[in-house]
Amino acid sequence: MLTYAELKNNRSIREYIQRADESLLALGYTEHSFAHVGKVAHSIEYILRSLKYSEHDIELAKIAAYMHDIGNLVNRVDHSQSGAIIAFRILDKLGMDAADIATIVTAIGNHDEGTGVPVNPIAAALILADKSDVRRSRVRNHDIATFDIHDRVNYSATHSELHIRQETKEICLSLQIETQYSSVMDYFEIFLDRMILCRKAAERLGLTFRLTINDQQLL
């Protein structure tokens, strides 16, 4: 089986991820490069390991996490679908088993809030891991005066943590934000669709999604 460690060292895949992020940088988007996909891979492993999924499933999930934004190489619009097609070609060429490719491609193709559906546990975990990556270091605009709403929301986040409460079967996203940069309403303006998808993803995993901002539970 192709492993996550092997995939991370694949020069072609790294080039595609880097070039995809360069396109987003030119468009003014927050960071979607190795820091982001690495964080998503770490979070997806935490989710599935906490829920006692197999090591095989965890490996597939981490590969999906690493490749999930590769479609930005083509265009930001419908990047989850184009990313799934790119991932299929790469993984097929590397000789991965068809069933494993199908699982990964399905997760990648369903991670975006515009069209995504948590159709299987790995897709659900990818949604939760991706949408929970809110942090100041993703902002690449150094001029606060010209921040757009995405910059403000991410820059305001001084701490974010995804935590599973086994006793209550809840998955909780806890944020600390500095409201001089972004209000709680700003967060909901751009993240409401993502939080609704996170709720559906949590339900697919047998969990309830909770959102806490500055120690106040909002969902």
C-alpha cells in the first residue's frame, strides 16, 4: 500500500500543491500550502483514531487530507472536483488499489461546503479537519488596513482546538478570537455554510458538532 509518508516525499505532488497555493496567493487567499494540508492530516488522524478506525482507514484519510486542495492548481472554482480528478490520475499511476483510490477521491470531491456531502466516514472527517483550520498564521496580507473578511476572521483567531468528548459523543471546535480584528458575526458571515456541513459530517461519524467562541457555546 502507498503510504502517507511516501506521498509526502513525492516531488511531483509537492510541486502541484505548491503551485496550487501560489495561484491562491495571487488571488489574495489565505495559506493553503504544506502547513494547511499538514494540519488537516494531523486533525483527521486525531478524529479517526479517537473513534477507533483502522490504521488502513487512517492512512487513506491522511493521504486525502494531504491532497485535498490540489485542485486549486486548475481553478478555485470547483476545486474539490478537479482535485479529485487530479488525485485519481496520480494515485492510479502510482499503482494504488482501486478501492483505496475510490475512498480518497470521494473524500476530496466532497470536502467543499458548496457541493460537499459527508458520504462516508473519511469524507466526514476531512470536512471537519479542513474547516477547523482557522489561525492567524494563514493570513498572508501584512497590511491590516486592507484585510478582507477572510483575513480578519483568520487573523483574529489566536487559538483553535478540535476536541472529541467521548463521554457525550461530541466533537467541539473551540476558538479564541480577538474581537478588535473580527466580530463573532464576521465569523458566521463566512463560515455558516461550513459549520452546517461540519454538523452533518459529525452526524455521519455518530457525533454532535459544537462550536465555542471565546468560551461561549454557539452551536
